[in-house]
Amino acid sequence: MSQKVRAVVARRKNEPVTVETVVVPDPGPGEAVVKVQACGVCHTDLHYRQGGISDDFPFLLGHEAAGVVESVGEGVTEVEPGDFVILNWRAVCGQCRACRRGRPWYCFATHNAAQRMTLEGGAELSAALGIGAFADKTLVHAGQCTKVDPAASAAVAGLLGCGVMAGLGAALNTGNVQRGDSVAVIGCGGVGGASVMGANLAGASRIIAVDIDDRKLATARKLGATHTVNSREGDPVDAVRELTGGFGADVVIDAVGVPETYRQAFYARDLAGTVVLVGVPTPEMRLELPLLDVFGRGGALKSSWYGDCLPSRDFPMLIDLYLQGRLDLDAFVSETIALDDVEGAFDRMEAGDVLRSVVVL
């Protein structure tokens, strides 16, 4: 039997979100209904509201979430009612060419629920990243549920569902930061801060945080940065080079995703170093680099989708590290809020006042 729940909906481009009644159907084959306990407010949700992802309004927002499986559909074996899970938007298929090659983090055919949630009048909703978790309950593909240790708080666990995992994975998976490496992170919001934390976890010897906001730089210090650079006060490329013996960093992570910061990342890396783009550019952005520099500097230019994570592998491991006191995920929770305050959280996020606002239900 379908259920009616409260949820945050973006009806039209650039208009404030509203809390409305949403109809959640019973789970069909391969699907699960999850009682959401917490969901982080991510820039991607704001991009949906602004029409920057698609124009398939109305959107059911929220995707960085954790909760408890309430019911499952036919054929579901990976989770069962009562399991504490983190929701993910890269539910791998196991059958595409990437999965068959043993690289499921690149899966080209990820799963979402076949059914759609609706407004009371019957209008179908587009769930953000196939999740839609600014809601008391949501319907997802069962493969989007990753079971983890319930000893972790939902407000912290849910952050691995998107931004924090993207940043940690940019350092640990995509950048493959090694012990003793030098790392620079450009942009130290939630994703960049997590990249700093990931580099620290990997054993980097020098971690240089670059931002235009001294508040974010101070937070980056707490997350593991050894040096900070305010790029309003000077050329960040020169600063990174000066801090690395004139050479540049072994790995430079661009957590902003605009042409200017990418060029900075490109020239702030050492010869044969690695650039990781984890910040998300917009469709109209263009980048121009001398091809001779691309050739002559060598190394690798990589993009990092979701931190190249495999949820079934990475989520339980990171939660275990958190419970052991080795990964301070609590540092990312700036405030906990109610569903009704999501619009206000967008404003605070854009102003740089928070790392993460987390809706707690």
C-alpha cells in the first residue's frame, strides 16, 4: 500500500522549495522503501533547484542520506527490513563493460527505482540522483542501499552518500595519494575539505589547502592541512611551488571546477604529477591550455566521479574508520535542521557559512 510523506519539492526553476505531501509506492521488484533518518544539503540539490542539472521539474530533492530499510520488493537479497543503510547514486549493474572488466566504479548502467514517487495530484517527481531523500521515506533501487554499522549516527553516515565520499575518494582512489606525497587542494568547502582529510589519511607529508575564505582555510587546518594559501592574496601556483621546493605538488585536486582553478591545478603540480578534477563545471565552461604543456609536463589529468568509489567496498570501511576514531566525519556537520529549513540552508551554503547542513528526521 502506498504511503504519504512530507518531502521537499522544487516545482519550478529558481523558485524557493516547498515542503509538500508526496506519495511513495510499495517497492516493486528490485526496489526498497527506506525510512530516512538524515540527509545532507548538497550543492547538487541547489543545482537541481536552479535548473542546472535538467529541466525535468518537479524535483524531489535530497540524496546524501542514511536511514533504515522499511520494506523490500521481490528478488531483493542484498538488504532486508531493519538494515541501517547509506543511500548511493551509483548502484552498479554488474553487467556493463566496465563492471565486466573489474572496474565497477565506472559502471555505465547504474540502477534507479523503476517506479516514480508522485505529488498527491498524481504528477510524477524526478528524484534527485535517483534518490529524493529530503523526505520521511523514499523509494530507491535496492542496489542504492549500502548496509553499514548502525553504531554510526545517521547525520554523519549520510554524508558518505555524496560530498564527503567524493572528496575522500578524489584523494584516496582517483589521486592515489601515497605516503610522503605532497598534495594541494584548491577549494576547501565540503568536498575539498574531505580531500584534505583523505590526503591526511593516506599519509601525505605536505597538504596545502587553497581557498579565498580564511574560515574555510582554518577548517582545512583542523582536517589535516599542513599549510594554507589564501589565493586572494597572491598567486596560488607560486605559493604551492614555494611550499614544495619549487617543484609543485605530486597531486593537485581541483574541488571548485572552473577554468581558472583548473589552470592553477595544472601548473601547481610537479612534473609527472596528477591533477584531479572533482569540482563540477557547468556546460558552457571552456578550457584552453597549450598542448605542448600538456605533453611536456607528463603525468595524469583525471576527473573523479563520486570519488571513483565502490559503495559496497568503501562505505563500510570508512564507517569502521570513523567508529575507530580515525576519521573525523563529525567535523563536516555544521548544523542539523528540519525539512522546513532546506531553503535557508541553501542560502547559508552559498554564503560559505557551513560545510554541511544536515536535515534530521
